[in-house]
Amino acid sequence: MLTVWYNTRCPVCDAGIARQQRRLIEAVKSGRIEFRDINLEPVALAGYGASLEDIRRRLHATDADGGLLVGADVAIAVWKATPGEGWLAALFGNPVLLPPTRFVYDRFADLLYAWNRRKGRW
């Protein structure tokens, strides 16, 4: 079970998750993966020390063991579960590319967060 927390008020984030939901329809139906809007449950990950703003800035997820995944690690976990996208997880999640993958994800997330704030989405 993977529960992905995302921000529906970000049009880029919302579109990306909508695409993944369509690709993962069977996993969603069977309960192996769930996508939840943090704006509806703003303190859902407070027990992990993650604020609403943290989750608006980067994807967060909890795995079957109750562990917290953040940022690029969430994207990699979703790719692993998505038919035809396992190669993305293998490529960007390998030990050599994982650090730059995280760095690039974080910089993009920072820009996207700032853009959404300027647009007054939250």
C-alpha cells in the first residue's frame, strides 16, 4: 500500500497525479495505491513532522510499513507501481542517478511552489 499526498491546488501537480491515477486504475481499485489531496486533510502527516506547506512544496507518501517518502522518492515509488514506467524508477532510482534526481526534483519543486504562491493558489 502506497498513499500519495499531493496538492490539487497546483495545476501541474494535479495534472500529473490525474495521469498517474489513470495509469494505475487497477492498483487504485485494489487498494494498493491511494492518492489523497492534502488540502482536504492538512494535518494528515503532522505525526511525521510534515506541514501543509511541506506537502504543497513536494510530494509525500507513506508506504505499507508506515515509512515516509518525500519528493523524488515518491515519484520513483509511483513509477515502480505504474505499468510501463518501471524503467523510469530503475533509471532515476539507481544509486548513481538518485542524488542528482533528488536535486533536480527539489529545484523544480521549489520553482513550482514559488510560481503557485505568486499566482495566489494558496
